[in-house]
Amino acid sequence: MFHLLIVEDEKRTREGLCRHIDWNGIGVDPVTAVAGGMEALLAVDDIKPDILLSDIRMPHMTGIELATIIRKKFPRCKIIFLSGYADKEYLMSAIELKVVNYIEKPIDVVEIRKAVSKAVMQLESEQKEELIHDGFQKALPIIHEEIVSALVSPGLDWQRFSQDFIPLYFEWTKIGNYSLSCIRPVKKLAGDAGARAFLSSVARELEQAHGLAPDDYLLSLRSSREAVLIYRNLPSSVMTRILGDLQASASKSQLPETAIGISWPCLSLTEIPELYAAVSRMTEYESFYYENYGTITFAEPLPLKEVPKNIFRLKELTLSGAETLFDTLAREKYTDIPYIRGELYKIYMMTIEKSWDERVVSWGAFETLSLAEYRELIYYEVNTIQLLGGDIYDIKIKNAVHYILWNYSNPDLSIKVIADHVNLSQNYLSTLFKKQTGVTINDFLLNIRAVKACRLLSDTDLKLYEIAERIGLLDANYLSTVFKRQYGVTPTQYRRTTAKFPRREKIHEGDS
């Protein structure tokens, strides 16, 4: 139902309009009738009229003046004028105001009813179009996901694709100038919500990009770990600039750091699956090994290099065996990464069983990690196995050791906190710990912190006070004291001889 505002200074005409027409029957309710333009203006913000039926010649304010103000406030309002004067000036104003009807007096009730019915039909049509448009806009991201999924799938059936999407949802021609990019977050995303937030961040950056028209690209999540961008008629130099800006924005926006690959161009959409396979494999390779991190990679067919299956058959879970395995993987850079991830997860789960660790990384989280993160995760568990010495330790001591290893970065970690965690008194825990491990809890904790400091000194360019904070010490001076007592050299001296300064610092989430 639509709200009708009647503005007529002649009382008998005004009341007759209200009384002699079945407004409800043509979709109008309520009806507000006032005597002049000034009165209408006082009420118009509350009324919010859908249809204005107004006399033109009125005291104090003409219908043209009133309609001009209402048109600015309510652009969709349908305007019908009543006038006893066939004045050209008024007719021109009516045209400018996009008036739906102009009725001369004396008025005919039937004509008025027809004019308002016409306005109602226009409003209903506009509402339907708006609902369809809103629904289409809300569904568009889902439709784009389906389109992108179809385009990148092996064995693209173009005839089926055309039937499903062209021309209602997709207007690109089969033949053209097309390219593809994969945008893969280096850090794992927090589930489906994190993946959607990542896609929204990428979409915002692309919307602001100079030289990229909305109709010339499709953006969608291919999985929770990868966004796919398909675009047309864009030189590689332009796309490199746009994606370079997107990658650079990670430091100043919510967009995470990414590995980005760009395909070679193709002349048909049916070649998109081949492009996607190459670029997706390349970006996974990049994020797995951190090759060319922070740059745009132009994908080329990646020569397959399968990993020998026997290198995963570790006879014993030793630190030296794990080091040999990861050194080989890093050096040889095998390309069958899904297989490598699966085999490393088997090794990881085997270490979990032997190390009695209750904090297990799920497969969903594990498969998003890089080789460096796998190394650190498995080293941690193998170290724990060696430290705990199999089954010779009391279960409470194993629990205490794990708690220290996971919480050493907390500056408030103390014997009391650890004792409370394992439900032992401080004195009994201290005695039992020293008896079974040969060291005090405090010495064990400081040793763990010193080992972590070594890694941060050699693998990052963090300042000493930042390293102290990372490992749970109060300040850089205390770090220097602990470190020199442990290793006989200062942290600065140690760093000079071991610093690697990789492109990127990554510490396992349990160590952060």
C-alpha cells in the first residue's frame, strides 16, 4: 500500500477526493489531505508520501514549488497536478519534475482514479525491479563463485557453461584476451569467516585499483586458502602494478601477506583450467617454500619433481633424522606438495603419540602451514620425545614439561603456576622434577628460553628487547645475563656469527 498526499485549497474538492474514491481498492492507504503547500511541508517528513496529488495555484506556495521540494526529499514520489489553467509555464515545470499526470479542472473522479492507479502501478513495478536487483546483488558473489569454479575446473564444458550462465549472469565471449591470478595468504586463515574476510579485503583493494573496470574481472574464493582472479583485456604490466599495490597494502590494512602468481595470457576461456592448474600449483609452491616471497611470480609450467617415497620412512624419531628430512625437502624443492603434506602429518601424529602432547594441530590447520612451520612443529615434538625419554618420567612431569614448552613466553610463568596446572604442591613438583630430569624447573625454563633466543638471534633481525619479550624475559639486560651464562658469549656476539636474516620471520603459534 502507498501513501497519498492530497494538497488542495478548495475544501469541497479536497473532501470530495477523500470521500468519493475507493483509494484502498487501488492500493493507496493511508490518504492525507491538507489545504496548502505550507501545511504539506510541515507534515511531509512524517508522511513520506509515495504519491502527491496537488493543485498548482494555491496561496503562499504553488504546487510547483511544493513538488520541487518534495522531489528533492523523495525522488521516487509520483506527482500528479490539478489545475484550472492550461498555462505553458506550468506544463514545462511539470515536465521537468517528471510529473506522471496533469489533470485540468473541473476534475473528473474517474480520471483522478485512473491517474493514481497508473502511479501505483509504476511504484509497484519499481519495487519489484528493486527487489530483483537487490536479490541479484546479494546473490552475485555466490554466482561468481559458481562461474569461477566452472571456468577453472578441468574439462570445462563450454556448452553447459553457456546454458547455465550466459547471458544473464555472464557476458564475456568465449574468444578474447584472458589471464588469471591466484592470491594465496601465506598465513593460515581463521576458518570460513577468515577466508570471507580475506576475500572482502582483496575485493576492496581491487575496487579502488586504477585501470581495473568492474566488468573486466571476476574474483572468488576457490578454497579457504586461495582467491582466484580472472580478468580480460589487461596488459600484464597493468595487472602487475595492481597486484603489487595489493600485496604492498598488507602492511597498512587487514589484508594478510600473500603469495601471488600471474598466468600467461590465453585467447579462449576454455584454456582457463590449464592456466589455473599452473598458477595455483606455483603459488602453493611459493607459499610452501617461501620462494620469491613478497614479489609477483609469473607462472610457467612447473616441471614435476616427485619426492622419493622412502625419505619419509624414518626408522627412529630422532632430531638428526628430522633435520636430514627437512634439509632434503628444502634443498630439492619437490613439487608434489599435497603428498609431502600428507606424509609430514603422519610423522607429526606419530610424534604426538610418543610425546604425550594434548595440543594437536588438526589436519585442516596443518595443511595450510609452510615447510618452515612443519620443521618447527615436528622439531618441537621430537625434542620433547628426547627430553622426556620415552616412558621413564612420571605423567605429572611430562605434563609440566609440555606446559613449560608451550608457555615459556609468558613472563609470569612460575613454579606455582606450573604446580597448579599439574595439581601438585610447589615443593613436591620441584623435588620430583629435579629427581627425574636432573635439573631444576627454573634452570629448565631458562634453558628453553635461551634455546629460543638462539633461533631468534640467528633467524630474525629483532632487537634484543623484542627477543626478550618474545621469550618471556623482563628486559634485554637479563637476556644478556642468561645467554652468556648459558653459552659463554653475548647475544650480539652470537648473532654476528650466525645471523641469516631471511625475508620473513615466522614463529610457530605455540612459540608466539
